Amino acid sequence: MNEENKVTRRQVVAGLGTALAAAAVSPAFAANGLHLKNADGPVKISDPTTLHSKPPFKSQPQPWPGLQSKMDPVPDCGETSYKGSGRLMGRKALITGGDSGMGRAAAIAYAREGADVAINYYPTEEPDAQEVVALIK
């Protein structure tokens, strides 16, 4: 065998890796044309651009820090829409500002993923914080 036609170990391993990847992915490509159904019937697809309220919103001044529960419309932080899958079981999270906004959404998501969640908030935001506590219990 001459030097030009010699196959290296690196080329063999790369070829095997490519073949294994192709074998793993091909069922996903094959199922692309199928219409899969779950136990409740066909999967319903919704347009996220039409699910929520649209601006312009009315002016809603509040003294700082404001309460999310007094906003109209009340922002969606995943209270009913986010379903967890247990990816954070056995983990712990401390979330500052966990009573409203992004902190509230993070607290809900972490709890639904299985993490033990502690939130920190201003005493004046106690009503919003109690809602979050009820949601994550």
C-alpha cells in the first residue's frame, strides 16, 4: 500500500462518528412527514403573537416599588402556561426580586423544574410575594 492511499486512525474514527450521527438522526428526519397524535388527539398549535394583550397600554403609575397584581392587564409570568419537566430536581435556587417580573417568572420556572426555591423581595411587595409562594408550593 503506498503512502497516498493510507487511511489514518483519525479518518476512521471521524467516519464512524459521522455514520453513528447519521443513524441517530435519520429516524427524526423520517418522522418529519408523519402526523403524530398524542392521547388527547392531534397536537394543537397556537400562534404566540395572538395569545397576549398588545400595546398601547394605559398609563398605570404606582409608587416605587409597584405591585404586579395591580397592573392591567396582569403580566404573564408562566403561572398557567409553563409546564416543568423536573430538570432541576435536587437543586436549590435563591432568586432576588422573585415577587414580580422576570424574578417571578424565574421562581415559577425553577420550582416547576423541581428546584427548591427561595425568593427575596421588598417588604412592601408582600402581596405579590405571597402569590408566588402559593404558585410554587
